[in-house]
Amino acid sequence: MAHQVSAGSTSSGLEQSLVCATVKRRASPSFEDCEEGSSRKRLKEDKHRGVDECNERCVRMDAEQIIDEMEQELQCGCCSGLVYRPVIVSPCQHFFCGSCCMLWIRNGGTNCPVCRGISGSVTPSRAIQRMVDLLLKAAPHKARPERERQQADEVYTAGSMRIPLPREPSPEPTIHQNTDLARPCPHCDPANPWGWRCPQPIPDPVADLDHAWHLDDGAPPGHAYCGNCENLMALNAPTSTKCDLCQVSFCGIGVQGRCVAAPLLSQHPHGMSEIGDLIMSSEVYECFDSNTVEVDIMIDYLTAHRLTPRHIYREIVGHLQGQPRGFAPLIELELFSDVHGVVAGTDPDPTAPRSRICRLCATEVLLWGLRDWWIRERQKGLLDESIVKRMDCPDGSGCQKQKDLAHAREFNHVMASPGIVQDLQSGGQRDVQVSIQSSTYSADPSSCLSAVNRGFTTSHTDDEARVAREAVANNVAQSDSNTAWSADVIISQ
């Protein structure tokens, strides 16, 4: 009985083996001749190759991430761009572009631009520059544009600097201060550090409310508002100055270098410290009728000859001082009206010479005379020959097509208009000479006389204008009707 059971079990096992043998798939013929070791080796190599490619991608991603993170860490604290010619402030260790820090100081900044901490010194950082160089070597596309680097080099190239300390700490804010009452000016206090006291001190509304001065009644006697900081100031204080053009007074205390009307040739035009300020000013382009080509030519000339806006301003002032009426034509044009947010004083003598000027009025003088200065500067013959040889536009400086780049490059639009008066100050009595020459851009002879009329300004006497007009009229009357004429009116000795 037991034997039968064993035989039955054996037969069933054989049947299962036969079924498994028929179900199992045969190996591919390409693997029949391969050894088992070589197939395992190939699988291992394929596995390693995939791991290497993955690691290479990870390394590449890590490198790009590191470059981006380094760029973020090397950003200037002022302009937020990749730091250029870095300088570091001690002791706070904040770093900036050298040009950004220099502009911060020139614009009246005190202490560190980031933390406002007191700075002991500002020095170039070789360590940060080395990191920037390594970053740009790995990623040259991260470099600042060439134009930005050129403008930065015009402001700062190398060397240490020092951020000035504030003159005095800011006063604590008075939350419940009455804004309708005048408060004492810096010179009203008997113990003020300037050694001079107002003869008419303003009563302190906190201590003497009954005698407080209401601002609705205007400025207190003997006082005015500073044109820069707009705080009350004593008009007769030794620190006070007055602009002879806008008639606004300045305290000389609030902001150093700004709350002052300086001598004409010593003043700095507001917002016009560097050539880059001319580029950023839309008013400069308006002086040239929005002709960007002519402005670019002038900017390149200034850059090549290292001329600053202040240099231009000083030459314009010198030219005006050599004119018979000086600044009178500009004042009559109301060029300096409402340049400040405070009430201006009255001009005691409109014919008096002008000796002091504020920063805003200096900018107005610069913009007013910039185009004529450039015309005079071009006559020195220092421009490139390709620029000088351009033909004058037939439509003159008032051409409507000068905003077109192709037209502006082909023709010159900066020219002295017919009738411009050149003052050749050489001493002695002056007379008027009028030279008439044929021209090709006007078909109407009478246009010459009208051009002369437009060319005369209030800086020339009536006799000079009358003699010039009569001379032009005589030549026009004697000319052929088919001939066009232009006139150059020159006031000479």
C-alpha cells in the first residue's frame, strides 16, 4: 500500500516537470555562444556608464547654481549689479562698486550706504576683485555692459576714499508738534554753536505759546526759508547767503555744500556732476531738439577731452560775464523763477552785477547755454574730420527730420543760425559789421532780414541792431530777386 502511494507521487512529479519544460522560453540564439561572465560584465559597465552620465549632469547643474549664487553674493549694495572695481567700507565690511560709493559721497551721502554705520575708511578690496575675476572667467556673460564700465571709470578708477560723517545727529521727532506755529531757527538760541544770535528771535511755542508766530502770517521778521532744506533761517546770519539770480536765501547749516549760494565760478550745477548725468538728462536732448546723434558727438568729445559739466558751466558763465548786459537777458526770460519750493525775495537792483548763484540756478545756466557753448567749442577745430565735413542740413537746426538717425548722421544740425551775433570782446568801442554772402537754401531774399531780426537778442543794443538791419536791408534791396542771401552779423572792435 505504501509502495503504491510512492509510485503515484513519482508519476505526478514527472508530469509537472514535463509541463514546466514545455512552458519555459528558450534563450535567444545570440546569447547561446556568450559566456555567462561576459554578459554580467557588460551589464555592470552599462550600469556604471549611466551613473557617470547622471553625475556629470549633476556636476553641471551644481556649477551653474554656484555661479548664480556667487553672482548674488557679489552684488553691489547700491546698484544691485555685479560689483565693479569693488571697495569695502570699514569697519562694517559692506562692499560696493567704487563708482557707486564715489557718487554716494558726491551727492552728500554720509556713513555706510547700507547700514548707515560710521565708516573709518573705504579701500579697494583685492579679495573681492579676485572672486569677481574668477566668476567672470567661468561665466563671461555675467560681466557688466561695456558702456556701464566706461561710465563707472569716469567716476572712479582706483584709490581709497572716506565717507564724511554727518555734521550733527538728526533731532528726535516731535510727535505732537504744532505745524501752524514757527519754531526758533538755529541762531535764535542764545547758546547756539555759531556765535551769533538773531536780533529778532522767534518765540518758542512750547515755552511761550502766547507770543508764538503763526506761519499763516508768513515768515517771521528777519527770517526766511532756506532754498535747499526749507527750514527757517536768519537772513542776516554770517552763515546765510543769497542767490543773486533767483533771490532765494540759504542757511549754510542744514546740508553742507548744498544750503549755500556760492560764487559764480565756484558753484556746482545740481545733478550735473559727471558726463553720465548729461546722458541721463532729457533736458540736454531737448537743447539739441532731440537729435541723439549730435548729443552723442558732443558726449564723445567731452569724454575724449575729459571735460565735465562743471567745466562747461564755468565757460558759459565766463562768456556771459563778457557780455554787455551779463545775466540780464536770462533774468528777463524769467529763467530762474520758481526753481525752488520757497518764496523768493525781491531783487533790490536789477542792473546790479551778479556774484552768487545756487545749485539749481547753475543748472539752468548750464542748460540755457549748452548748445551755444558747443557751437563755439566746435570752432576750435578739434573734432574728427568725418564729423566736420558733414554738410549743413538745408532746413537748418529746425529740421523736422533730424530725429531720423540716417538723416542726422548725414547732415549737421548744430550750426549758428543766420543773424547770430558773435561778441569779439577785445576792448575799446565797438561797431557793427555785416557781411552778406549768397546762399543756396533760401529762395526769398527777405528771409535774410527776418533771420537777422530773429538773431538779435536783448543783449545787444538798439543802435547795434538798427545798424545791422539797415545794412542787410540795403543789400537785399540791391540784390537780384532770384538770388538768395544770408547774413552774418558780427559785433567787433
